[in-house]
Amino acid sequence: MRSLLKLSAIVPVGVVVTLTATGLAQRPAPAAKAPSAADATARIVKAAQAVSGSLDDAGRARLQFAFDSTQKTNWSNLPSGIYERHSLRMGDLTPPQKAAVTTLLQTALSADGYRKVNEIVRGDEVLRNGGPGGGGGGRVNFGEAEYYLAFIGTPSMTTPWMLQFGGHHLAINLTMAGTAASMAPSLPAAQPAKYTFEGKEIRPLGRENDKAFELINALDAGQRSQAILGSTVADLVLGPGNDGKVIQPEGLKVSAMTPAQQTMLLGIVREWAGIMNDAFAEPRMAEIRADLPQTWFAWSGPTTNGSAAYFRIQGPTLVIEYAPQRSVDHIHTIYRDPTNDYGAKIAAK
Amino acid sequence: MIVGAGSSTSAHRRDEYLQAARIAIDPDRVRVEVDLTAGIAVADAVLAGIDADRDGAISSSEAQAYAGVVRQAVRLDVDAAPISAALVSSAFPDVAALRGGEGPIRVVLLASLPPLGPGRHQIRYRNAHRADIGVYLANALVPASDRVAINGQQRDAAQRELIVDYELRPSRPGSGALPFAASLGVAVLVLGALWWRRRSA
């Protein structure tokens, strides 16, 4: 009897699978398609509306800002207590509201982007629990509760708006305008840069670090001498508060790299550009790829992995900086697009 | 269960005074913007150098005086000759923000360049302010003028000093020559008219 029940459950599934497979086999083989930007936008807007709908009036007032408000530039790498944020605090949400925010972030970001954001936030829990680097004079607040969400502009399929999520060592500024998106400027950082969670070693920015060391060590002596700057870079040059500034590029021109080295460089770039949903990350990577001949790679510090070293990738539409703070366990990074910070280019269309 | 790893570090730059300079070169002037951010552990020492009357606030005269101290510590040369930089503006965070390591103080300086011919030139920037606690960044901005093309930047190891090699291109024909030609044309016409009237009289 039990076998019959099992069979009755399996047969319809088998029929569906067979029919679907037959149908697919008769069609010309489709090329691997990137997720549609329109679909992604629709899902993000729906998830954003769900967050908004889960809140009371007071919560919505904390969440929602006008698109032309100064809230756009109200982000920092600094923790609460030192830097005051005015939007919706995660620590004030009920579990269902938190779940709605989680769904939104999972929808707006790629799987890897969400993983990174989650690991950065979780790292702040290490500080809250007294991990290395915690403290701060008694008025600094660390931990998952101290992250904030804002919608700048109303979530929409057509008109521009921005999803802003951040706190200590994190600022995600994702502007969407119809089916276009820009995640610049954003600041994924980490302290501690390595910790253990449920028995597993976590390095939120580990791949960025390792891929960069692989690239610097893949350069020949001549290339390396051009890439390495002869001075210490103590911090981000274009960190928070430096919107609209374009520094003179330096280092090794990517056009002087071999195709294999260029591929390695693009792999590093993807660690930042790929934080947002794949549907937006793919066209962004194509834009960066097209600009490679005008892109530069600069390095400061030792070239042995495990050392604290700064690097910068700069092109016409891209600035990435990776700046250890005197230690491999405290990293600041920034991702910018001088032509499209806060979606300036896409929002104007 | 979360366990931290790695060396003991501060949450943010605590015992250093970050001074980040951006240098904008135009054909006839150099603009220097310096952002000064004091870490929490040195903020009181920095504040002591600003709040001269120790009243716990930064008055406009104290701010002006401190910006002047920064200006004095910044040296600018063009082609190895010193040039004088004037204080254009300064902005200070409130005392609580400064004490909390959230800044920055922003000082903007401007120096006129002597008339420079087309060709290669060099701007040298040096910042000696609070070398006891200072860490430095110095970068040239992409020039706004297409007459200025930066060839390279050299720094000392600590970035207290930056030398910017650049090319000054000639001004485009038309930018100065056209007004001159137009003026000459008007003068010729006026003189011609005067000559014609005298001849006709």
C-alpha cells in the first residue's frame, strides 16, 4: 500500500518532468540567459513594498526619504555613537519586519553580495561581544541592531529611487532607475577581517584580498615596478565625504597586462560590482570590461599574502580602493563610479 | 557562536592625525584642500591646539587661527620656487564630533602661479603639520583644464611630500588671439572712418 502511495506520488512528477524535457528538447537550445533586469527590478520593488507595508506610520517615516534629500550622502564607515544615522534601525524591528528586510536584501543583492553583507554585519557582533577592536570609549554601539535601512525616493519600476543599507563598516547605496542600477558609492569593510562562526572560518573580504595578491604576484618585475607606489597609503583616498572627486590615476595601465592578468583583475572587480543583483552586475561588468584600456592598477605595501597592502583599481567609470588600517584584521574599501555615483547618470535619463 | 581572531586593533584610527590633501592644478593657480581627521586618542591634543581659551567650543577666530597654522605648515613650490598660498576657507566639526574621531577639519588654500610658458612644470607640496602624530595622504586631482596634463606623481614614503610633474599646453588659438584680432579690426575701422571724415571735410 505504502509503495503504491509512493508510486502515485512519483508518477505525476515523472510525467511532468518527461513532458517538460520533451518540450524543451524540441525547442532550439536557448543560450544561457542572465536574469532579466525588468524581472529583478519588479522583485526588488515588491520586496521593498513589503518592508514598507510591514511598518507602522512611525516606522515608515524613519524609512522613507525624498529622492532629492540629503539622506543620500548620510553614510559612513563609523559605528553608531560616533556617527548618527537617521533611518530605520534594525534593532527596532519585530521578527516579521526583520524577515522582510532580509528578503529585500536577498532580492536586491546577488547571493554572494548578500553573503558578504551578512558576514560584515556578523563581524560587528564579534566587536559587540568584546572581540578584538571592540570598545570605543563607552559611547560606541556595535552589533546587528546598529544597521539602518532607508528608501530614498519611493520604490518604483519607473522612477528613480535608492535603497540604502548600512552601519559600521558597511554602506550599500543601490540606486535604481527603471531597469538600470548603480551601486556606487558603496563601502564594504571588515573588522575583524577573520572570525569563526559555528566552527567555520569567515573572511568577509577574504576573496578580494587573495585575488589581489594573486594578481600582484602574477605581474613580471617590470609590471610590478610600475604598479607599486613608493609610499604608504594610510587610508582610503576617496572614502566617505569625498563625493565628486577624481584623483589622477596611477600605477600600471591594464592595457600593459596580459589577457590572463586582465581576467584576474576583472575577477577582483567583480567582488565589488557583483554585490548587486546579477541582472545589474552583468551590464556593469561589461561597462568596466570595455574601459579596461583606460584602467589602472596601483599597489602599496608588501606583496606576500598575509601582509597589509593597499590597492586601487581606477578607470573612467570605476574606483575601487582596498585599504588595511595598519592591520590585516581591519579593512576599509570603497567602490565608486565617478560618472554614476548615487545613480547620477541613470537617474538623469 | 562567534569567535574573533587576529591581532588586537582599534575600531578606527585612534592615535593618528590623518591629513589628506588633494591638489588641483590649473594653468594659473593651485588649489589645495586638506582634510584633517583626529583619532579619538589624539583628539584632545588636537583640540588643545585649536580651543585656545579652553572654553570647550571652537570660535570663528580660533578656527581661523588654526587654519592659519595649517597654512603655515604647508609649503608649495612651482619649478623649485616657493609660492604663497592664501587661506580660502575652513570648516570645523563641532567639538563632540572632533573628540569622537568624526571629522574632518577642512582647510582650503589657493596659490596663484607666476606666468608659466608651455612645457613641463613641477608643483611640490609639503605638509609639516603635527608630524608627531600625523599620517598623510597627498594626491593630485584630474585637472579641470585641458591645458594641464599630469605626467607623474612622486611622494616620500609617508606622503608628507608630493611632487606633481605636469605639462602646460599652449592656450588654444582663439582663446586670446581672437579678442586681440577683433580689437585690432575695430581700431582699423575707427581710424579708417576718421581718415575718411577728414578727407571728406
